[in-house]
Amino acid sequence: MARSLALFREDPGTKAMTAARVRRTLGILAREPARGLAVVAVSGHEVVGHALLVSFLSNELHGEVCVIDEFFVDEACRGAGVGTALITALQAGRIPRFRRAVALELEVTPRNRRARALYERLGFAPRKNATMRLLRPS
């Protein structure tokens, strides 16, 4: 929970993040594993990062796309290979829920040059289409 809130402090989203919203998301993933998976990165005995992984079926790509929806590594552990390890595990099919994924997808803010450089080094490339979103009234 703390890492999810830290992520949104560093990179605010469209809507403010709260502990209640994080709990709700984690509860849904626990009750409905077909929707996705929360994973943690561990170094020694300490949790040092997390990711929320969700998927969708892509007709264009002929298979499931794993979306790394939320990806956060503790500041003190950045540059130590934590992000590389997660993406490498996904690419290699070592996370069973996403073993058959035909692609990995994520968003990165333009100002986060360090993360962008990591993703590009690992083979991610910008898509030609811009992401657009329409929020439904709450």
C-alpha cells in the first residue's frame, strides 16, 4: 500500500490515490485473479518494489497483452536491477499467469527519463498511436 501511494506522490495520476482505493484494487485482484496480479520485488527479506499486472486480449496481436499498470521500485533500490528482473521474468514466461502473453505494455511519463531509458534498453518502443482516455462520471 505504501509503495502505491508513493508512486502516485511521485507521479500523480488523473485522480488522487488513497489507501482505500489501493485496498479496493488489491481486494478485487485477490478475489478475481483472472483480472490480474499484484507482484512484489524482494531483496533479502525486504520488499523493495511492486507491480500491478493486468491483461487484455488483442485481436491485432493475436493474443494476450500483459499491461504493467503500476510499477514502483523504492528509491534506494533503483538502478540495482529490480525493474530489469521483473521485466525479464515476464519476457521469459516465469510468471505463470502471463506465460502466454504475446506482448508487454506500460506507460511512462516523459519526464521520467531514467525509467524510460530502462524500458528502451529492455526493448520497449513507443507506439505510433497516442493513448486517449474518456472518464465516465462517478
